[in-house]
Amino acid sequence: MTTRAVSDGASTIAELRARRLRVPHIQPGQDCPKPEVNLRLNGVGPAVNAGPVAAAVFSEDVRLVYADERQERWHDAKVLWLVRADQRQPVIVRGKRVDRRGAVQFSNGLRGFRTYPLTGDAESTAPPEWRDIPSSVRVPERGCYTLQVDGPDFQSIFMVPAEPRSQAAPPACLHRAPRCSVRVDPRVRASFWRDLLYCDYEPGSATTCARFDRCKP
């Protein structure tokens, strides 16, 4: 996980997309480096912060976790992107596989993207100094992936493993309590933290939330 200042004059999505993907290298058989949670926001939960952008995967264990549906070409891992409200726009995210050849796509629940614009601000309880943008990061299979976020004056890189939910470690120090419902934007499929609620919803279906409470030492 790195962030660096950039001063190449890029000010449009096309110009940001022209920057090359800076893909880190790992040796064959080497474990995929996993970022550590370094940010906790009320209304969001644990996140990984790199400069003016952060990513929340709704777990203390930072991985891209997806349902193991073998017949599907792409597997969706839900990620909530957070961009500082005072950060100049546009901001985009792209990705690539690190440990072998492979692409990454993104989805907002309505369509797929190779370059995902981090625009807008979803209705949630994230602090006002952050804009939050729900997404699904789409990977073809288990592996090691890099996600690169570019803005007019910065570039942040996250390297993260992806694996099926059945093989992933459970959230650290969390337990499930009764379900609830909250009002959400019905146009977007996403998951997010609302106080201590982990919410999962998609267009045309009911929203369900599982309440999580932190365990005591």
C-alpha cells in the first residue's frame, strides 16, 4: 500500500487513464501482501487508508472475498471506496492481477467498468469529510491483485489477496445479532457499514442488515 504525489497535469478521466498501471511484482509461490486496517470511521467501520483515498471491505481481515460460484466468469467482492471530500476530481480506480496474467473489473450494480470513476456520494452515515462510493471489485479467481487509484495530484496502490468466502478468515472480533432494515438508495447494489450495521442490498430486493458488535478482550 503506497501513495505518491503526481504532477503530470492530468485533469480528466481520459488523462488519468493514460497513466500506466504500476503493478508490483511478487515471486512465484510468495504470499500476497495484505494491507492492515489503519483507519476506523464511525458509520463505516475498519478501512485501509492511503492518502486521500481509503477502502473498506467490511472486515478486520483485508481481503477481496467473493461467493464461490464456479460457473461464473467473474466473482464480485464488495468494496466501499472513500475519497476525501476536499480532494480534487476526477478520481478513478483500475486493477490488475499480480501473481499471473489477469484482469480486474468493477461494477456499480448496474454495469461493469474497467476504469471505475469514484464520483458521487452514496447516502450513508460516513463522516462528512469523506465521500463514499460503493462498488464490487470483480476478479476471475483466487489470486493476488493490485488496485490503483489515480487523482489529478496523487496515485495510491493497494495490493490485496482475493479468495472465495468459504476459505476466507472470519471477521476478527465480530459477532452477528438480529437483522434489521434501513433506508438506502435502491438504484445501487452495495454493502456498507451503518453505525454497527453491515448492510447488503441490491435493486428490486429488500435490504437486510446484520448487526455486529465488537467483542470484548
